[in-house]
Amino acid sequence: MNITTTTVSLNVDDVTASGEFFTTHLGFREAVAAEGFISLVRDDAAADIVLLSRGTEVLPPEQRGQHVGGVIVAFTVTDIAAEQEQLRGEGATITMPLRTEPWGERLFQLTDPNGIVVRLVEWVAPAEA
């Protein structure tokens, strides 16, 4: 198997609101859009995001009504403190402030208008190291 791209596909109520969130705050750009659908990419090819309007007929019937829930979209970054400050300056709501876990994970979370939880992570030496 040769995986060439990672894409996360999320069902949301307001595709436009999530699209604006990911492009404004997380450096994505719109690659393709149609009614009820936006494909977002990053120039660094870290991952792609596809946003689908709940109820869209391109989904199998059993998936059409589902809403993204319980999913955390996580991205590893460098200089996480600066990222948090930049996002605050842009008006993004930080829903879990920056913290460091004993195992070496520094993280914070923000949530988009449709409830998509985005976690930014930076790995550091564990406290017991």
C-alpha cells in the first residue's frame, strides 16, 4: 500500500462556516467546492479536509443524517504557544487552554462553529525524563 494523502471527511450542518474556520485559522485553502461540499487542502500536504453537508445524497443513506461528534482532529505543530496566541489574536475561541501532560504532550483545543474539535499538539520531553 502506498498512501499518498490523508483526508478527513466530516459531516456538518454548515459547510461554509466550517470552511471559513479552517481557512481563516488553520491555513487551509479551498480546492474544490459545490453545493453542500468543500474540499480543503494545505500547501504543506499535512492533511486534507472534506466537509459534507449533513443529508447530502452523495453519502450512503445510513450516513446522511450523521453529524461529526466525538471526533478530535489533531495536528502536530511547532511553537505551540505562539500558535495559541496567533489564533487568539485572530478571534478563534480556545476551548481548552494550553497545557502540558506528564508524558510530554503540550496541547490546546479550539472548536469550529459546527462543533469540530481541533487539537494542536507539540511534543516535548516528558516530565519524568
